[in-house]
Amino acid sequence: MQEILKELDRRRDLAKLGGGEKRIEAQHRRGKLTARERIELLLDENSFEEWDIYVEHRCTDFGMGDNRIPGDGVVTGYGMINGRLVFVYSQDFTVFGGSLSEAHAEKICKVMDHAMKVGAPIIGISDSGGARIQEGVASLGGYAEVFQRNVMASGVVPQISMIMGPCAGGAVYSPAITDFIFMIQDTSYMFVTGPDVVKTVTHEIVTAEELGGAKTHTGKSGVADLAFENDVDAINRLRRFFDFLPLNNRSDVPERPTQDPADRLEKSLDSIIPANPNKPYDMKAVIGKIVDESDFFEIQSDYAKNIIIGFARMEGSTVGIVANQPLVLAGCLDIQSSIKAARFVRFCDAFSIPLITFVDVPGFMPGTAQEYGGIIKHGAKLLYAYAECTVPKITVITRKAYGGAYDVMASKHLRGDVNLAWPTAEIAVMGAKGAVEIIFRQDLDDAEKIERRTEEYKEKFANPFNASRRGYIDDVIQPSKTRKRICRSLVMLKTKQLENPWRKHGNIPL
Ligand code: HXC
């Protein structure tokens, strides 16, 4: 028996070495952790249960028959993050460059299937040269099996992708389907075709980092949600992020004890809106003053900064925050911000996370770039997402809510549950100046008349009371009491029940 146990240890130790000491050293020299080290750091101590450590590929072509490494380039299993279940897979670059073989894909599929069965999130760590070239179409089939599961899991369990090395070719489409993509500065990249192919086809000369590094995808393309400094920073932040997420689409949002009183008044909010309506202020400061312990986990913070999205807690329970940012493009809605917020709203809706929307929006962004780019279709995504969603929706209009953007930003008409306004709110078809220039065009050369008309328009519409009279706003509140009012509304909405009509699925304007 002792011999058998020794043999077991020997096999395990061998498997744990992956591609061997030399390749592990090379991984460390690049500033990267190994697949196993990443899992160790991500999961609670001693909570990792590894599966399929002895799985090997079945390829015999190109000398692969004599080249088998237990585990086959991916470490899979489950464990806990702060006591909550999660399934993980972590590609091991030290084994065949983390490339995906048929067996490697089967390992990933196994944990995905189990995650779906028990209702737990999946975290995938990518560090891979893509399809295992020696396996040809078997590897492509393996990818497609993963994609299919990604799609089936979408909206059922949260899926998070950590890109911690290369992720190229069709391999990018698995992370692309998942709910969140995080990257590491300087050591991770994602692209459909690499710099060499780009050079051949389009004659552009570009580095891998410029083409698909963390900065590119968090700032330019919007493909990734956040970029972290290094592996350790990324994993620590991921653990914090995970705490906000429900385990699946039937579980409640996680709750965590808080010392922050629900009825805390925040006096500074009474003076945060500048007297001049054209002067911006930082909406992130507003959010910080309202949510539990100022703990706001912003995502996509470097992309479409005119809208803010992220998670926070109210009375200990997770909420999703969407807010216009007057500091950037005056908080206008454009193509990028509409898409960014729409996807977030849909995530929250899928996982029963109540939405709090802070509105200060002068309208949709004008211009040929926006129209040619399809703002009509893209803006409609946000409208569709808000109109479709059935989670509790609380809206606070802090200042401007003009035109179509008023409708879109979780208005009463899109089934907003509680719609509040600060006394500084201006709810109208457009700003006073623009409105007067259109409806009193004949008086344009009479400055005095125009001035009078503008004042008249402001008095009539640049306030929240016109909308309140119609019940479009449930109450005009003192800004300092916003937290208290939101907390009470959330308690009232805890048992909200609302169902959309049966359909196979809607047809969101993609
Ligand atoms: C098999 C691979 C591999 C792959 C890397 N390796 N990629 N083995 N299949 N796809 C092996 C290398 O042979 C090498 O083995 C080891 O992994 C480390 O690779 P290096 O090249 O030494 O590392 P590095 O210099 O860091 O370069 C990393 C890399 C490069 C940029 C990822 O390896 C590379 O370009 N690989 C090929 C990428 C690629 O074209 N993949 C297919 C994409 S198409 P040894 O034994 O020498 O250490 C695709 C389609 C998916 O993925 C479709 C889904 C629908």
C-alpha cells in the first residue's frame, strides 16, 4: 500500500510541475505567475479541489505520441472565494504554450457543465498560444464546444475571463461571450489576427501591445473591462469583484454586514450641483457619497467615460450603478456609452441586481460621426435594455434630463419603479436656449424678447415640478437625503414581481 501511495505522490508532483522547472522560471521571468500559482492566490486557502490532473492529449501526429504532459496545459477544478463556490480553469503556458487540445477543451467543458449544474460562477484564466496546432480540427472542435457552453451559461451563471497572457485567433471568442474581461498591463494581449497577418493584409505596422494590449482593449475597443498592474494585483481585485456577484440567476444578491447607516444624511450633496447649469461636477463623487462606505467598484472606467457603470452596495446588498458623467462630453449619450451601459443593465437584469440610475444628460451626441456610426441603432440598445429589464429600478435625476435621453435613462415610462429628482433637475425636451431659438425663431433679432422668452421657458421647464405634476417623478427630494430614500425604496422593492410576456427571445437592435 505504501508503495502505491508513493506512486500517487510521484504522479501528482510530476503533474504539478507542468512543463518543468525551466519553463516555470521563464514564466516568472516574464513577471507572470504559473497557472497553479494563480489559482492558489485566487481561491481561499486550501479550498481548491483539482480535477483531471492526469488527463493527457491523444494526439500521435508530429511526434506528439512521445510528448505527453499530465494535465495537458490547463488546471481545472473548483474552490471558494471568501467562502463562496466558484469553478475555475487556468491555462498553463508552460505546457505546449497553454494551447488548446481536444483533451484540454474537455477539461474546461467539464467544469463549465458542473458550474451550470450546481449554479456557480466560472472564472477562466487565459494564457495560451491558441489552437494546438498539431491537433488540427480536433482543437477547433474543442473551442466550439467551449463557445457553445459559454453561450448556454450566459445569463445563468456569471462568467469572468482573466486574460493573463496571449489570447489570439478564434480563442478570443470565448472571453468575448463572457460577462467580464480583465487584462494585465504589458503581459496580456487579445487579437483575432496578430501583427504579422495585419502587416501582410493591411500593411499596417503595429506591435502586439498596440494591437491588442490591455490599454487598447480598456481604452479604445472597449473589449476588456479593466486592466490591472500585474498578476497579483489582478487576482486581489478579482476576489473583491467576485464578492459583488450573485452565484447564479436564481440566487439572491450577496449581502454583507455594513456599519454605514441606511438613513445617513450627506449634507455636502445639497451644494454639489454648481449654480451655473453649464458647469460640470463629478458624478463619481455623488455615487461615492451615497453608496455603502463609499465602496464603488467601477468597471470600464477608461472607456466611454461619459457614462459610469459599476457595482456598489446599499445596506449591504449589491446594486448596479449607471450614471451620466457631466465631466466628460457634458454627460451626453453616444454610441460607445449606450453600448457600454446597455450590456451592464442586461447583466444586472439577468442576475437580479437592482439598478440605480443617476441622470444628468443633455441628450444624445449630435454629429455625422454618430449618425454614420449608427447612433440610432446603438442608442436603442440602452433604451431596449432598460425597457426590458424587470429588476428594481430606482432613478435619481440630479440635473439635466433632456429629450430622448430623458426617456432612455430609466424613466417612469420605461417602468422605472421609483423616480426621484433633486430640486436642481431640469426635465424638458431640450435646454432653454435651443428651445427658444426654435419656437421663437421670428424674434431672433430681438435680443430682449429672446432673453425674456428664455427665462419664461426656464421657469416653466427647467425644473422637476412640471414632470412631478404628471407623476413622472415620484418625489422631489433634498439631495442630502438621497441615500435614505434609495435604501427605503430598495426595501420596498424586495418583493417586486414583474414578468415580460412569453417569447423565445426579443430582438435587441444588435
Ligand atoms: C502548439 C504551441 C502553440 C500552439 C505555442 N506553442 N503555441 N504548441 N500549438 N498553438 C508552444 C511552442 O511551440 C513552444 O513549445 C511553447 O508553446 C512556447 O511557445 P513560444 O513560441 O516559445 O513562446 P513565446 O515566444 O512566448 O510566443 C508565444 C506565442 C507563440 C506568441 C503564443 O507561441 C505563437 O505565436 N504561437 C502560435 C499562435 C498561433 O498561431 N496559434 C493558432 C491560432 S489560430 P516549446 O516546446 O518550443 O517550448 C487559433 C484558432 C482558434 O487559435 C480557432 C477557434 C475557433
